[in-house]
Amino acid sequence: MANVLVFAEVRGGELRKVALEALVAARQLAAASGGGAVHAVLAGAPGVGAHAAALANGGADQVLLLEHDGFAQYNPEALTATLAERLRFGSYGYALFSATAQGRDLSPRVAARLRTGLAPDLTGFRVEGDAVVGEHFTMNGKVVATLALTGSPALLSVRPAAFQPAADPRPLATEAITSAADPMASRVKVIALRQGNTGALDLNDAPVIIAGGRGLKAPENFRLCEELAAAFGNAAVGATRAVTDEGWRPHSDQIGQTGRNVSPTLYVAIGISGAIQHLAGMRTSKTIVAINKDKDAPIFKVADYGITGDAFEVVPALIEAVKQAKAQG
Ligand SMILES: Cc1cc2nc3c(=O)[nH]c(=O)nc-3n(C[C@H](O)[C@H](O)[C@H](O)COP(=O)(O)OP(=O)(O)OC[C@H]3O[C@@H](n4cnc5c(N)ncnc54)[C@H](O)[C@@H]3O)c2cc1C
């Protein structure tokens, strides 16, 4: 039996969906290792504790509440010290992070502080005896590496959207904790956060992504992606590097090896050839729909549904079809 410590990610004062995904993974870990408790660390400015109920509803047995003005923004040094101290002196077999910008920064810091191992960016795992055996996409997503992590505590991070948030309500139990290092004295200070991608939904939070490529010919034609995203209502717009390099879309919209890793329920690729570097960031999407006028485009090799045709004819028809389907409920 091993307890699991989860870092529940907050950004701009809001609890991120990835925090609830990490809780689902944590519950699976706790169950697989004989039924330990799941503790979630919730850090932020005073008032962040309002999110504790959502964490309890998502499966946290206890919410460790770290409220301080020094945590109003992501504070890597004080968080590293606090999580490392908890893991060193608590009875935790595992610590779980999200493989987001914050989690990718924080988890190796904590692992280094504890001189323990980290299995990053997992899309699934199982427990075999003393080891966690996790799956991790590598080589641009062409190879699934199997990582066996031993030692305690074992640190893992899970890829956004690899686990779906689920209600698993527990009685709300919170414990106020203090930072192991003065959060105001950190040498690294996040001064401000600027919303990068242009849509309302973050690419990692959106269940649907409409991604456009050079086949859209000009920046103004991305209105087709925007309109299709609006028709779905729960979609974000992404792009290829060809597009962001041209300056048609901001770099924060770029999906792929040198951009964002996404795993939405539905990924619609419009006028995208399917270069290996693009596939590296989206091939774990649950359902992939590709629209391309070239029937031999490599994107069709990973697509579940393919439409060979001109995006300027297909996408307006698709927008109408989605609107109609939505209207019919
Ligand atoms: C080190 C390195 C890192 C990279 N990292 C990334 C990355 O992170 N993300 C990424 O995306 N790329 C990355 N790239 C670039 C990548 O190799 C490709 O160049 C890029 O993905 C191509 O983008 P695209 O599909 O938009 O453009 P293109 O390859 O030019 O494809 C355009 C597609 O649109 C289709 N098309 C044209 N007109 C229409 C139409 N009217 N209707 C429908 N379809 C149409 C064409 O048939 C074609 O398949 C990287 C490259 C390198 C070397």
C-alpha cells in the first residue's frame, strides 16, 4: 500500500483540468499498489482553497493547502522545497505531476532534490511489484518506450488528456501547510502570465482541436478553423510550424515536436501534410480527422477518418453540418 502525492496545477488562480486528470491517474496508482490515500497539493494566493472541493470530488482524500501571496504565480523554488520535504518525510510511494509547462519544470527539480527517478510524460502505466511500468512516446511519437521505475518515492508525470477527469467524490478534508522555503525570497519570480494562444480554451484543455496548415494559404483563411471551432463550442485552434514560422498564427499555437503535445478527443487536421515533426505532437489524439486535397498526404496514415478534397469546399460544409447537428441536440 502506498500513498500518492499529486501536484494539482493552478494557473492564474484557476484549477486546471490537468489537475483532475492527474487525480484519476493517482487513484489508479493508489489502487494498483494496494489502496493508499491520495493527497493533493493545492498552492496559490489566499483564496485558492476554494478549489479544494473540486479536488475532493475528483478523488483527493486530503487537500494540502498552501495559501500565500508568494504562490500567486508559479513559484518553482518554494514549490520544489515544499514538495521535496513532504515526499522526504511523508509516507508517499509516488508523486504525480502533469506533463505541462509547469510540471515539466517542477518534476525534475523535485526528483533532483530527492535524488530519485522520474518517468516523464506517460500516456499509461501499470504497477508490477515494486516498479511502475509506464508508456512514454519517443522518437517523434514513432516509438513507445516502456519505462520501469523503481525506488520510493517514484515520480511520474502524465501527458495532458491521457487520463479523463472523473467524479470520484471523497469527503472534503483539508490541511493547511506551510512552505518549506520563503516564497517571497525565491530567486526565480514569475512576474506575469500572458495568454499565448488566441482562443479562449487552452490547447491542453480543449477536447476538440481544429488545426490548420499551409494548405489554408493565408492567415485570414484561419477564420475557417475559428468558425469550425466555434461551431463545436468546446474547441481550440492549433497550427503547424510552417504556419507559425510564417507568422500566420502565434508560436503558442504550434503543435508538434518543437511545439505543444496534445491529445484531444477529436483532432481535425486541415491542409496539413502530416510531417513527422507535426505527428509527434498529436498522434496520441483519440480520433483524428484529416482534410487534404492530396490523397497521398502522410497525415492520412494516422487519420481515423480522411476527406480528400479542397479545404475551402469541405470545411464550410463541415461547419454547417456541425451547426445542424448541434441544433438538433
Ligand atoms: C527540427 C524540426 C522541428 C519541427 N517541428 C515542427 C513542429 O513542432 N510542428 C510542425 O507542425 N512542424 C514542425 N516542423 C516542420 C515540419 O517538418 C513540416 O515542415 C511542417 O509540419 C509542414 O507544415 P504543413 O503541413 O502546414 O505544410 P505543408 O507540408 O506545406 O503541407 C500543406 C498541405 O496542405 C495540403 N493542401 C494544399 N492546399 C490545400 C487545400 N486547398 N485543401 C486541402 N489541403 C490542401 C497539401 O496537399 C499539403 O499536404 C519541424 C521541422 C524540423 C526540421
